[in-house]
Amino acid sequence: MSLTRIFLGLGSNIERERHLCAGLDALAGFLTEMTCSPVFESHPVGIKSGPFFNLVVSALTDLPLTELDRRLKFIEADNGRYAPDRKGLPLDIDVLLYGEQVGNFDGLILPRAEILKNAFVLWPLSLIAPQRLHPEAGVSFAQLWADANINQKLWPVAFEWRGEPLTPALLLAAV
């Protein structure tokens, strides 16, 4: 059974701590070697709503891409993502990278375009995998972040999951 390194983007703007922790708990049930980026708060992009908390998760999986995506949709649904009366976005989980895959996989386009468009994806990704190369651009995520000219404001926030801080004190002090 072969394992694939994946990167997922998580975001929430409703009961942010509760939904992100629930999402992380669910992911920990079937992913291995999970590592979380610091958590960032940002203004919404593309929708009118309250501010978001976002982070990136790196992990290994033995699931095929379609099965991984199906499980992520179930986790989102369990957190109210598809409820008809929902206000805002309780939990959003996107596959950013699945190994080195590039292309359209049953409507899932990889690498996800938001990596290069949104600071709330690129900054945490550059912190969790600074030397990893973007599969299409061929440039490290640290360099992509250093060169980024994205007009979005975001800031690190204190956040704990399972009693461990995800955002380092040094990063919080720099704000």
C-alpha cells in the first residue's frame, strides 16, 4: 500500500475554533503523519461574511484522490457545510496538493489555483512546506510567498488543537 503526501486547506467563519478542531479530529482518524500550519485570521474573499480562520494540513494517505475528496465532503457535511439554513461557512476543506498530481481529476483541479491567489493558503503552505516545489510553477512555496503580491490582509492567531498550540509564540509576537 503506497502512501501519498497531501496538503489540505481548512477554513471556517462560524464557530471557527469548534469547526476547525472537529475537522482536524476527523482527519486524524484516517490520515497519518499529520502536521498543521499556524492558524491565520483573514477577511473573507469572494463572499460577504465574518472573518475566517484558515490553516494548511500536511499528511500521508493511502486513499485514492476520489475517495479522499468524498471523505472530506462527509466531514464538511457533518459540520453543517451543506445545511439549507446555514449562515456562513462552518467548515471548508480543500485538497491543495495530492502528491505531484497535475490536471483535472473528475472536476478536482490540482494543484488548486487558490495556492497562488490567496494569502490565507500560500502563507501557511510556505510555513509548513517551505522547500516543497509547486508542481506546475517549479518554485518553492517559501519563494512563492516571498515574491507574492497578493492584496489580502491576514494575521496569525493563537489556536490550540488537542492541547498543543498550532501557532508559535514567535509568529504571534511578530504581529
